[in-house]
Amino acid sequence: MEKKLKTDMTAEDYMMNFLDEDDFALKYEILENMEGIEGITDIIIDNMASSLDFVIKEGNIESRFEELKRCVRTRAKYETLRLRK
């Protein structure tokens, strides 16, 4: 399977990478790379959030995306702390 360049990836491609990834720090990195691309929809945000048992409240796409990033960043932080013990 050939990897796509960042500029060739669609929002759906990023979502699939996000869903395939287990590490929360890498999930957050995927979200960081998604910023500013076209095609991020409520469905994509909902699919990503529900894969982690998160519920992102209704609102505009930008605020919902930022909330998803915040949730993943928080989970990544606590996952790292838990693994250090």
C-alpha cells in the first residue's frame, strides 16, 4: 500500500489513519496535520470521537474539531503518565 503525501490526503484518509492508530499521541499528531484541510465534516468528527467513546457537542465545525483535539490531547497526557508508573 502506497503512502500518500500529506497534501494528497483527504479528510477521509486522515480519519482512517486516526481510526487505525492506537497511540493517543499519534492520534493527536494526525489531528494537528488535518488542520486547515477541506472536507472535515460533522460525520468525520463524530466518527473519530465515537471511536474513543467521546461525545462532542453540537456547534460549528471549527469548535467541534478543537474540542476533539482537546479530548485526544488530554487522553494522550494521561496515557503517558499511566504508562510511566
